[in-house]
Amino acid sequence: MDPDLAFVIGVVVGGLSIPLLLAAFTDGRLPRLAILFILVSMGMIGFAVFNQPNGYPIAEIPSVFVDVIGQYVR
């Protein structure tokens, strides 16, 4: 798997875990699905960072998103 794709998917899944976490806490139940999403997100981002030789500087993250989206939209 392409490290850039894994990074983008990891960030998106991590972002989706936030509403799940808030919904579980407001309903007073355990955030099982949110924890699963967070673990998957951490795994994918970790995979991407370890397989990318230079890592991902903060200023480069938007261009990574655009590149990955551009690859799959074409």
C-alpha cells in the first residue's frame, strides 16, 4: 500500500472517530467503535510514517491530500 494513501485514510478515519467519541460520551456508553477507529487510524498513520523516508512535515500534509485525491479521481 502506498504510504501517502495510508496516511490520508488514517487521518480521515481519525477525524471520523471524534463524532463517534462525542456521541458515545453523551449517551453514557462505552466508545467501542470510536476506540476501534482510533486504533485503525494510529496503525495506518504509523505505517505511513515508518515507510516514508522523510516523514510528513506539517506544511506538506495538504499537498499529500491533494496528490492522493488527484491520483484516484483521474
